[in-house]
Amino acid sequence: MFALDYTSPRAGRGPEELVPSRYALQVGELDVLVVSDGVLPLPAATMATNADPADLANWLDHMFLPHDNFDWPLNVLVVRSGDRTILVDAGLGSQFPGFPRAGQFPSRLEAAGIDLASVTDVVITHMHMDHVGGLLVDGLKERLRPDLKIHVADAEVRFWAQPDFSDTDMPAPVPDVLRSTATRFMDEYRDQLRIFQEKHEVAPGVVVRLTGGHTPGHSVVDLASGGERLTFAGDAMFPVAFDHPDWHNGFEHDPEESARVRVGLFRELAENGGLLVASHLPFPSVGRVAVDGDAFRYVPVIWDY
């Protein structure tokens, strides 16, 4: 398992966090660490752009959530397979002053005893700013190994060369920031990209596969070892999606396809009984999916201390 230091703050580091921001588990022989990158406050209406506002308000009341803003959790994954250490997504980064509670993953990896120089591979589920921004933090690239491999779908790279926001429903400033962040990411890491088409084995037991929907190149990561499974679903699902998988999220570039992908993954997970982790489910987001009529249930695991 990952060597975690919960008790001894390192020199120069701030006080230890009272609330855990990392959660370790094993999937067969694979060591897995879910790391919180923080939270991202966004308008609640963004999570259900095709829903009747009254229906969304009822759901928010049912979940004891405010009607105005919703704190999107931001989760990233670290997987150790043999001598490979794989980071799945990189969080938001600290270059967006409007989101001071996000962009925590570099310091939280360090707090968990994981040196950025030990990361051999990065898998990018898609190139939205809260998934690649962490790699653009000042001084971070210099801490990464020069032979780092960054795995991303060909469809995603091609999409961000000329992105289309016509079917999204985002806050007005967001598309320009998404576009500029994706462009900067490509400029800085183009030589380290390892492009795949439909499916690619990153390391033994670690496979990334294209789903599309949220973005044309959106992908998920499947872990399989010793008869156990875990799927990191990226942005294929959000908290409201279990009750209302047909509700569209404003950040989806193809809302109809996103809904199909979402339902397909839910059914797949319900059938195979594998664990689910997703970018924007409440930390640590480790659970299973159960079918409940026309909807689905998220069943969180009991934390193993």
C-alpha cells in the first residue's frame, strides 16, 4: 500500500488537516489513492440545465443543499501498478484566484508521501481546466520526470484544436478559460502526449477507454486485478445523475450522448459490482451502483481505517 504519513508534518508545511483529504484502498494487487483537489463552487442550475427549475429545487431540498451554489468536489486518482505510478487527472491548479478552495492536489500528494518525480504516467480523462490545470502550476513541470507519459484520447486532442461550445450551458466566462487552459496544456506537454484511439493499457491492470459524451474524447479508467474492479468515471456522472440520469449538465458538450454514456456506465457497474470513483462525487467517492427502477442508487463503501 502507499506509505502514508499522517502524524509527522514536514518542515515548512502547514498544520495537518483535520479532515482527511486522501483515501487509500487496494484493488487486487493495485494500490489506489483517491486524493481531494478541493471543491469548486458553481451555480446549482448548472447541474440540470434541461430540468424544470422546480424539480431541481425539490431535489436540492431533498439533498439538504442550497438552491444557489453547489460545491463540486474535485477528486483525482493515484494508482501504483508494479513499478509504475499513474496519476489520473490533475485537478484545477492554483492559477484561478476565483477558486481558492481548489487546486490542492500537489500539496496533498506531498503530504501523502508521494514525490511528483515518482509519477511515471498521467491519464487525462478530458481537457477541461479542472482536470489539466494542476499540471500548469508554476514550477510543477520542472518537478516531473522528463520521460513522463501523458495518455489522452485522439478525439480529445482534435476537439480542443477547434472546440465547439454550442451545446453547453456554462457560466459566461468559462468557455474562454477552458479554451485557453487546454491550449496552454497542449503547448507545454505536446511532446509527452501518448495518443490512443479507443482503448489503451497504461500499465498491467490499468486501462483507459474512450466514452465520449461529456467531451468528444472523454475517457474513463478501468482497474482490474485479482478479480476486483474499480472504474474512475471522470465527468460521466454527477451527484444528481443517480436520481435523474437524463438531466443534462451545463459542461457537457454533447448532452444527449452524455446521458447515454452515463446510463451505460451505471448499468455496467451495477452488473459487474465494481467500485466507482468519479471526479465530482463527494470525497472519497468510493462506492457501488445499484439499479432502482428507472433510476440508480449510489452505495458508498464503509471507510476502512
